[in-house]
Amino acid sequence: MQNQSNNFIALSEVAVQDKTMRSAVVFGTGNASTRRLASMYAAGEAHGEGLRQQGAEAKRRALRKLPELLELAESNLTANGVTVLWASDAAEANAHVRDIAKKHGLKKAIKVKSMLSEEIGLNGALESAGIEVVETDLGEWIVQLSGDHPSHVIAPIIHKTKASIRDLFVERFGMTPTDDAAEMVAFAREKLRAEFLSADMGISGGNFIIAESGTLCLVTNEGNGRLCTSLPDVHVAVVGIEKIVETFEDYATLTQTLTRSGTGQLLTVYTQMINGPRRPNEMDGPRQVYVILVDNGRSDIYATEYAAVLACVRCGACQNVCPVYRSTGGHAYGWVYGGPIGAVLTPLLTGIENASPLPYASSLCGACKAACPVDIDLPKMLLDLRRDVVEHGKNGRIWDVGIKVWALGNRSQTLFKLGGIAARLGQKVIGQRLPEPLAGWTKYRDFPEFAPKSFHQRWAERKKGTS
Amino acid sequence: MSLPIRESPISKPVSLFVTCIVDIIYPDTGMSVVEVLEHLGIEVDFPMAQTCCGQPAFNSGYRDEAKSVAKQFLKAFEGAQIIVTPSGSCAALIRHDYPTLFADEPDWEVKAKRAAAITWEFSEYLVDGLGVTDLGARLSEKRTIALHDACHGLRLLKLKSQARALLSKVENAELTDLTECDMCCGFGGLFAIKMADVSGAMLERKVGFIEASSAQDIITGDASCLMQMNGGLTRQKSTKRVRHLADILAEGLKK
Amino acid sequence: MSARDKILGKLRAAQTPFTDVPPIETRLRVTPDIDPSPVALKARFLKQTALVAVKPWEVADDDAAVVKVMELLAEDDTVMAWDFDQIGLPTLEAALSARKIRVTHPDDGEVRVGITGVDAALAATGSVVLTSGAGRSRGASLLPTVHIAVVRAAQILPDLEAYFERVRAHGSDHFRQSSNIVVITGSSRTADIGQELILGAHGPVEVHVIMVG
């Protein structure tokens, strides 16, 4: 997907004016956060924090052994009858999927939601090769129908209102207008059932791969995950290399903290563990299962101080608590991932020069880290990425110069005092008309008056007994 | 993340780090801190060479500039036994980031670690450091107040119970709720101007909850948040105001 | 150089991260303090099923279970089903043929009801675990709008962790023999439309658990 992240400031300016979208996003994220708190901390604060720690350590232990576990996973997947392929980047991953389709003469794919597939632009690559792709997650299907992009890692249309979906169904399919969500879902079920039954390829992502058994794990609610991975003869999964966990026990912890953190559910409706194609004595299931292990920048991140971001389980908890995300929605971030995880992953996966505003798209409130089931220190990463942006000279000259001047004025008490006097005098002249880049302040709020005497002065007078 | 057990500050003189915003915009708040501490019999000094902790530069990604200003701080507070500051964000920077900021300069790293070990935010100094919650404060008339939990203090220093404990002992102060009291006000330092539209949207939400709260005053521990919220409240012509914890405590101590 | 070699090479060339993360000592269960006594497990399971909109039916024995299944079949003339010995109700076969109800292949899109047994049930979450295998189709619990799962009280485990303890005890090879294991917790659902929770998406809309014993 083409990256527009350098336009964050302009995109966010437009986004915050979209009251309808903001309202939808605030509602959806608020609900999810409330549910997360209730389920993660159901057995008390200490227990919930213990679970986060346990998940964090499980992921980090797996990352420590990543090359070894990838080989173990490959060996076990292969022994299970899965064909394992590797892809360094988007082009290679997409080429694999096209080749599989060609090899088996496949024409129509049904797809389970996969953020990685968005990253690599899989749908577009398949469509250019003449393969029809139908998204089957209700939200992703609606995204596809409306030519939109998902705006949240687990709730792709959190930014859309029910009314807009109704209008879409009416316009595209002539649905009898209704404001009843259940009726709309029933309508979608019928429409998509035909697609499920006529496809010859199922495509999914992967939430986890358990290395010790070669098991691909999916976490879904609608049933499309099971249908896509059971009905067609060929199932292809694209999975990031960082999705490996070592043991059943680690998986048991993480699959449950993922769901609690994402939606508040104890388990999603379908916690699926795929061990391979149908066995000789089984009546259904795919006859071929492919798992494509995709790098696409992850091995680069692995070698940096940002390696911990690879622990991300894509639960969306950070997006749900982020006051910036809740003000702008996900699209303003300009790429696949928005919110705190997006502000970190986008520069790391697509290059700092392509996403320089994103590390600054945060007030560093820390709510994301507190919500993360694997305790990724996103605020620290944002700070370090800002350092990187400055080192790359991408923050903008006005800031480079401004900060230097500011630092000069704060390195000595004398200059600090003079700066204070200048500010006081200057305020008498310009009042609320602050110069750039400070003018952004007065767009939304009044600027306070500088005090006639600084604390320094008042203290000095106090000591002299003259205050 | 539990915070390390710290050296007790009892019986030690306090060097006040007033912060740049309090220094030039809200010096009364600095005075309030002094009044509260002196009321408790604490000896307070004010190193005149202090300027700023360096947060604006550090948070914007300018590590060298941050270091140069941090060095000024460390020089000014050389010899301090306890540092108290009315700002959770400044205290968090000194505690969490100063040591690593100077990791490549061993002489300064020693000073940074020392500063980190002895720096306290105002409310935690009183409650956790001195073990004091009841200052004997009394407001002249009943007032309903609510707290806004400033983010850095809340999440990095685990400040939440201390201010509430102090205020619950202030006679005539009635504590009530502020919806989303732990949701960011949108200041975030230079974020407020660099990402002004987002900051404005976050502020809009915060101001809405302040207006909806039954509290007459909102109390917070960080003057920067206060500046953001009051800037929005006056722009909306609201009669409500956000005040610093030190100010309401000092008010309660006036005879 | 193959992508595989390139990727593994890059990972190995990097300085190993997280070398300070200790091995795990005590593992927290995600749902602590579950009373493991059979009576308590059954009660907990039934309570949890209600929270995920699963309809539980308690019956005393196999005969009562068959009666209940037949009650849930309305005008149906076809059903999807696991093999009767896999469901654990051998007499169900006769009951179905007595009503002239035919068991179809698991890819029949027109069937309303699917009947299965389970591999296990999880008390903490009100879940049923279905393992694919000979005579244990995926389709029976997936394609129809109604899924009837026959569960024996003795099959109830405390939680997902306990399920994996059992997997370990039997050896993971046994687990891997099945192509697909699914833990089903409730009826299919979506909240994509205006964040309103709607029960019944692409999977079964109604899930019934017949609890035997």
C-alpha cells in the first residue's frame, strides 16, 4: 500500500474536523477499552499485570531464538504436510501466491482479514494476475466494496457509521433499506455464502505459529476464518516471521491475552489451530496448505534497538486507548497501521524519510504501553525515533533552528532571564498573535500572560526581605 | 513496573526545581510549594542557576541540545540533598532519562544518576517521602474539586493516590469525578504546536468533560497541562479553571 | 541466495536480543482459581455458555440426549453430522432414520443443522473443542446455521491451559494427527456494523450444547 504518512499533519487537520468519523471511532475504541479492562483485570490488578508480563516474556524469548524457532516451525509444518515458502519482501510473497494459483489453476480467492496482506498489497497483485479476490471478514468486505482501507488493526471499519454501510449495500446490491444491523449482517451472510462456496483458494494471515508442533493459529469471530481455511482445496497463509511462539503454553497465554486486550472476549468465537491439509481419513478440509513466511523489513528491525516492536500481536489495544488515534482515526497515519503501533512500525518498515511526522504524532501520554498485552515500550520507541528523524534532518529547519536558539537561552541563567524579559515585553506587543511555529497554539487556545516577575525575581526579593 | 525504593528525604533540606513554565508564567505556584514545605518545617533553598530540565529538546528528538540544558540543571543542583519539583513530567525526565542521556559521558552520568535518585515530584514527596497527608489545610468555603491525572506523572511515576490523599484531608474540599481523568489533555510539549489540530481536538474533549463535571475546580500536578486546559477553557469562555495542587493546598494553609 | 537463507542469515547476523529475559518459573493461568471438582466444572461451564449465547440443555443420559437432538430438529429432512460413534450417541442413527432424516455430506450448503460430539469442553470460557478426523467433519459445526454439540460432563476441563496439559500428556504427535482443531466459544458474531454486536455472522447462528451426565 502506498504510504502517505508524510502528510500526517495535513491529513489530521482534515480528520479532526470529521465529527461523524470521530464519534464512531471514539465509540468503538471506548467500548473495546472498557471490555479490555474488565477481562484482563478480572482476577485483580496484580494478576492482569502478571499476564502482561508473562506474554511479554513469552514473545521476547521467542524473538531471542527466532532463527532457530523458524527452522523448527518449518520442519514441523513440513512434517504436518504443509508446504513452507519464504519471502524476503512484498514482491516475493505476492509472486509465491500467484505461482500457487497458477500451479493449481486457481481463479477465485476468498480471504480472511490479514494486516500483512495489506502491507504487501496482495489483493492488487492477485487481481493484476487475473485472480478474483473476495474479502470475507465483514468489515474488510465493506472496505473492499467501498474502495477504502482498513483504519484499525482488528476493526477495519471502526470509522464508518451504520448509515453509511446501509447506503453502500443499497447502492451496490439494491438491499431493501434498513437500519437494523442484524438485518444487514444477515444480508451480508447470504451474499458472501455464495462466494465461500464458489472459491477455489482460501487466503489467510496467521496470528501465531506454534514452533514445537508446526501449528498455524487463527483467531476470528465471524466464521469466515474457518470457511476460507476449510472449503477451498488450497489454503495459503501469509505470516510475518515474528509470529512464531515456542510452546503450547506460551500460545495459550498469548491467544487469551490477545483477545482480552483486543475486544475483551475471553476467547474469540473461533480459536483455530491448523495442523495441515486434510488427512487421508478426513472428509473435508483443503488438500494443499501453504504457509509463506514473510520478512518485509522485520529482519531489519530485529537488528535494531526497536526489536521489541516485533512482539506485537496486533490486538489494537494501543489504538483503542490512544487520544491521538481517537481524535484522527487511522487513515490520517497514511499507511496500513495507525495509532501508536503505526507511528512506530511505519517509519521502521517503510523508512524514516517516508513517515517523519509519525513519531511526533503523540503526546507521549504512555497509555499505549500500559494497555499492551506484551508490554512494548512504544513511548520510548517514539522518543528514539524522533531522535532518528532529527539525525536524518527530517524534522524541519524551523525546529532545528528553534531548538538550538531555545537551548542557548536555557544554558545559562543570564540568557534565561533575558529570554524571560524579552518574552514579557514581546507579549505586550504581539498579544495572542504568536509567531510561527508557535501560532498553532492560539488556533485552539489562549496563551497565558507571562508573569510580571519570574519566580527567580520573587525569590531574590524574598531573600532580601523586599517581596 | 514497581519503582525502586528510594532514600528517605526526611530531615533533609529541599532544593526546589520550580520548572521553566512555573518560573515565567506561574510563579505563584512556585511560592505555594515553598509555603507548603515551610509549613511542614522543611528548609527550602532555590538554586538560582536553574533554568529548565531540557524536556522540550529531549522530547523533540534533539539529544545534544537536551544534554546541554540538562548539564545546566546538574550544575545548578550540584550539592543538593533532595530535589522537589511541582511537575511530574520534569521529575520523570530526570529520573528516567537523565542517566541514559549521559551514558556516554561517565562524569556527567554520575551526576545524572545522583539527581535521578534524589528528585521527587511534589505530591509524592509529601505522601511517600515524608509520610504526610494531612497538612491541616482548610478552605474558607466548601468547594467541589476533581483531579486530572497528568500523564507522565501517572504512568511513569505511578502518581495517582497521593494527590487524592492530600486533598481528602483538606477541610471543605469535596472530591468528585472527572470523566476520562486519566486521558491526555493534549499538551505533550511541542506536540501542542507541531500537531496543533490533534492537540486542539484532544483539548476539546477534555474541556467538554471539565464542563460536564460537577467540580468547580480541576486540580492537577503539572503546570504544562494546566496551561493547555486553561487556554481551552478561557477560549470557550468557561468559568471553570484548572489549578495546581500546590496552589489549593497553600490556599488551605492561609490563616 | 534463497529468501530462506537471506532471512535466517540476517537474523543470525544481528546481535541476539532479549538475552536477559529469564526462563519462566511459575506460569500464571489466564483464569486462575477454577474449582476443578466435576460439579463445579459443570456449573462453571454452563454459566459461561450462557455468557456467549450458547444454549445449554442438561440431560441425564444418552437416551435423553437423543430425544433432545430430535426435538431441536424441526422440519429438517437432512442434517450434517459426525459419525454416530464420534458423537457418542449410537442410537441417534436409528432415531434419525425413523424420522426419515438423511445425513448429508459436509459440503452441502443447504442444510440447517449440524450435529457433532466434542473432544473437550472448557469451563473457564464455555467453549467446546472439536478435533477433525475420521468421521469428524469440519463442515458439521461450520456450514449449517444451527450447531448441536453433544458434551459429556466428564469431558469438561478447567481451561485452555488444561487442554494443552492433556495434549502434552498424550504427546503432541497425537494432536498433530488432526488437520484442524477449533475451540468454539459461542455463536458466530460480528461488531463491524456501527460497533453493534450481532450474533450470527458466517458461522452457525445458534449453538446448542447437550450436556450429558
